[in-house]
Amino acid sequence: MQLSRLGEELIIQDFGSTAITNLKVRVAGLFKGESFSGSYRYTRTYLKRNEQWQFLADQAKAIAV
């Protein structure tokens, strides 16, 4: 599998003990001899416990460009 990421956009929202990241990225690659490409938005949520960031949840969705 070959993969490349193009045109990344990262937004981080920090609410003290909670943080949300939003990443918009265009990916393109080759999988089992077939090429693919698409744009996606990833949202991830983190919680700060005992001064450590812990991953809580994420979501990925294909988006139109």
C-alpha cells in the first residue's frame, strides 16, 4: 500500500481539560494495484486526567471538495 497526504488543515480547540482536533486532509494512494483518492475530515476528542491527555473518541468522514 502506498499513501500520500496532501493539503492538511489542522484546527485544535482547547477547553482546559477537554480538547477537540479537526483535521481535513486529501489522501491518494495505491491499494492492491488500484489507485484511490479522497478528502476526509477527522474529529478527535481528548480529556486531560492527571496532567495526561487521554484519547476518548474519533470520527472520520469522507467530504466533498
